[in-house]
Amino acid sequence: MTDVRAVIAAVASGFTEFDFNPPRRRPDGPLGWPGYGDSLARARERTGELDSVVSGRGKIGDREAVLIAFDFRFFGGSIGDLTGLRISEAFHRAAIAELPVVSLIASGGSRMQEGMRSLRQLQRIAGARTGHNEGFAHIAVLRNPTTGGIWAALGAGADVIIGVEGAQVGFGGSRVRPPDLAGHPAYTAEDQLASGQVDEVVAGSSLREVLAPCFAHEVGWGRGSYSA
């Protein structure tokens, strides 16, 4: 599993992480899930991250963009209450700064330890993404895996959708599919390309080369239009 900082460095330069001061939450989360607080502490120690998403500004090609990057090592890149707040805030900051957004997704979806509070974040993320998309472009990079509600709320609705070769992409993750569909090609980036859900499939090592031309010029990424 790749370090999220390495993922960001592979596509952008001069990355500056956003300051994020989340509201206080109970140690074991909104459901009081026994041991959740201890699990969070271990995930933070293991990854060096506070949550499953890192957001900030970086330079891709010739211009700046806001990056939202998922760390699958942290609870499978899942979305909790504060994760959804972090993502929506990144979109709001991008809209204020008039910048495009690049989402580097690797997620299993909602975080079960936070129940309905986690599921509500999908609506929050979709709303923030839609508001930003009214004026500025959003590129989604579907890493391995991109499943569950994050595929639906964040990945599938982007202006440009790029899949990484061999990535699992689909609403149903590997743990919830019927056993006979565990390795089915319908859940790959390549099949999503064939069915028109993805614009391009590329090698993970070539993401910078693929993304940079999209940002080569200011024209086309501002309010009301985009190109790739």
C-alpha cells in the first residue's frame, strides 16, 4: 500500500497541506463503538496521518490545483464524519481560490464504526463537488481500490475520470460481492472504460505525464468550461 505523500509527490510539486482544525469528537466516535478510539490512534501512529484523506494545494504542469488524496492504509481510505468535512472544505477552498480539483482516490467507502454519520458524508461530499463543478474542473484519479459510496459521490461525477491500470472500480467492493464475482472484470478500471464510465486508463507511474498537459494552460479550466 502506497504512502499517500508519495502519491501526491508523484503528480504534483510544491504541495502545501491545508490547515484543518476539526471539532472535538468522542474518542469512540458518534456510535460509541468500543475500541474505535484505540484503533484510530494505531492508524495514526502507523501511517503518520490524522485521517484517511490529505488535502492541500500543489502545482501540476503550469498551474496550481487543489489535491484531495486518500491513504488506503488508514481504515481502508474510509470516510468518517471529519473526513467528509475535510473533503468538502477542500472543495470550498478550491472554489474560493478559483482552482481545479484533482482527487486521488483509494477508498472502500463509508466507515462502519461511524454508522449513519459516515453515510451522511457522501451527501456532503457530493454537494460540495457539485457546487465547485459549477465553475471549475474536477479530475478524479481512480486508484486501487475505488469502491463504495466514494466511487458514487466523488469519482463517478468528476469532469474527467482517469483509472489506474488494474484498479478495482465499482460500487460493490470485493468483500461484499457474491463469491462467484470476486474477480469479475466488471469491477475493474478497464471495464469501466469499456462501458463509458471512465475516460482513460493509464499506468500509475505515468500519472504526472497524463495530468500535466491538462494543466498546461489557464484557458479551459476556469469558470464555465474545461478540457482534457
